[in-house]
Amino acid sequence: MLFVEDDKLLFEHIYRIALQAILISLDELKEKYIKNFVLPVYDNSKIVIQNTVEDYFIIGWNSPTTGIPIQTPMIYIENKN
């Protein structure tokens, strides 16, 4: 989702194709990473997601180009459809 600006449309499609549940990770991008990345990227980690059962952070990864550590929220969503 780094390159996705319209997260609402993305989640509409995810809910449409998910049968029972969704497990998704959203990288929490720091401002320095966003400014130093070659292409436009978006921090979608602050969005509110309906039907979230669990939401917790894990150690994500370190950017190989900038060295910036990225935390990753893991989100479990029950599909009510």
C-alpha cells in the first residue's frame, strides 16, 4: 500500500474478495522516509478500519536505501459480508 493514495477504494476491493477474514500489515512510514523515497509513497497506517479484531505493532524492516526503521501494524479484520 506504499503507492496507494485512495485506501478506501482498496479496502472495498479487499472486502469484496475476502471470504472470512483479512490479515494485513500497513507500514508506518516516517516523514523522512516519505521525503527521501524516489517515488511518491503514502503512510496509510493511521487509517481507521472497520471490524478490526486485533491491531498490534511488530518490528517491520529497515529501509535498505535510507536505513530508516519501519514499524508494521498487523491488523486482523473479520469480514462481515
